[in-house]
Amino acid sequence: MKATKSLLALSILTACGSAEATVWSLEMNTSVFFPAANGPLNMVGFTGTWDDVTNNGTWSGTTTIPNFKTSIHYTQTFSMNEATGAGTLHMLTNCTDNTGTGSACNGLAGPLSGTLKNTTVNPANVDDYKKQLPFTPTDGWSGQWTLQIIRITSNPDGSTGSAFTPVPMNVCFRNLEGSCTPPPSVPIPAAAWLFGSGLLGLAGAIRRRRTATK
């Protein structure tokens, strides 16, 4: 009943021409270079919803690493603050992979926990990916979230620090009557080529599995 009311309210708001809504449908796709496989990692066909009152959302889709012949399908919850565009991707649920062992799911879980932000598309200064922009969803809004993969680094003097790896994610919001327009072209910044350590763990797990099979 609650979902029906939300959809009805959304239809009424849409009919009135309001930019405000409660539940938005969304789509997300991205492709980044995966150095461990010397090729792409693709997050494709992600669809879900986001509630701009609770700031919570969920999507499901498939991540593939073509050079590893690995395909991983999962559902993921996330949060994103409407006022700031900042949010967090949470751990994977209902994850299945084509390895039959679940090792790919385990390897992918780490990098996908990070900070999600609405950011400038292809900024001149890569550090701008660390800053979030104000965000107001509108029908057919296509833009960029950037997943900030957070890694702890060890410095030569023994101290520790944090390294942020930006991964641009093309996202589109739409209401019940809307459609997604093509997102802007987003060149991958140089820092994104240094992908998260968790994915390197995924590469190792797959290689170990292959060695054991042989």
C-alpha cells in the first residue's frame, strides 16, 4: 500500500509540473579501466529507485570484467543526501557470479564501499572529485556521481593516510513519465586508473582459482 501511495503521489506531482517527488527511478552505467586485467570493468544495466525523503535507494545490475570472463550480478543499497549530493554505497546483497564459487562476489565487495558524491563532470583539477555539488533531481536528469574509493596508505615515515580513487558513474533520474537522456561524455581522470585494492584482491582470487583448476 505504501508503494502504491508513493507512486500515486509521484504521478500527481508530475502532472502538476513540480520538480519535487518522493520516489525516483534511476539508471546507472559506467566503465573504468581495470589495470589488473589490462582492460575494462563495466557496471551495466543498473536500475533502481531513490527516495528523496529518506535519502535511501537501491539498485540491481551486473558488473563484468571481460578480460577475466567474469560476470557478477547483485543488488546494492545506498544513501545520498539531496541537499549536498553526498552519500555512501553499501555492501552487496543477493550476489551471484559465473565462477560458481562466490570468489568474485567477495573480491568486488570491498571497492564498492566508498563515498558517493554528485560532482563536476571532467573537472580541470582532479581534486574537485572530492567535492560534492548541490543536487536537485528532475525528470530526465543525467549527470555524474563519483564513487570515491577510500584506501588507507602507508607513508615512508610510518604514518598512514587516505587515498581517494575517483570512479565516474553516469546516473539518470526519471519520474514515471520520464525518460533518460544520454549522459555527458566523461573522460576517465588519470587517478581513476589506479583502481581499488579490493579489485586487485578479486584478480588474485580468480587467478588462484584458475591455478587450482589446472
